[in-house]
Amino acid sequence: MQSYHLTTSLQSQILSGLRISKELLLEEVTLLLLKHQLAEYKMEIMYFEKKYQQDFAAFEREFQSNSASFEIENDWLAWKFAEESWAYWQNLLQQAHQ
């Protein structure tokens, strides 16, 4: 993969040619990265919902009421992390829309 080195002057020239300010570019890239994070966690959530044929709340109730295998416990941890991470990034997106 080829790497690039953009001087400040070259960056300014490119942004000017694209008719976009540094501030707007930073805002757009930040929103793009935020949406990428949301999509990553949503895909993981959907994977677990399909695997267990239920949402996280139902899965967690079953998990807490039964003794679980190592695999199920690992899935619970990963799914819980995905749910909490998705909620965190979703909250940031909502704040961005205010």
C-alpha cells in the first residue's frame, strides 16, 4: 500500500479544489467514522440475534437463569459489549443532530 504525505499547502490546495473547508471536512469525516462504528456494532448485534433467534434482553434473561457453557458466556459478554457500544455511539449521533 502506498503512503502519502500531504503538506499543509497541498492539503489547502486539495480542499480548495473540492470547495470544502477544513472544519466541514473534519465534521464530515467524524460523522462518517461515527456511522461506521454504529454499523459495525449493529452487524454484531444482528449476528447474535440470528444465532439465538431472540433479542439481547431475552437472551440475557435466559443466560442469568441457567448455568451457561463457556461459549454462551463468551457470546453474552460480546453481545453485551456490542449493545452497550452501539447505544454509546447512537447517543453521540443523536447529540450531533441537535
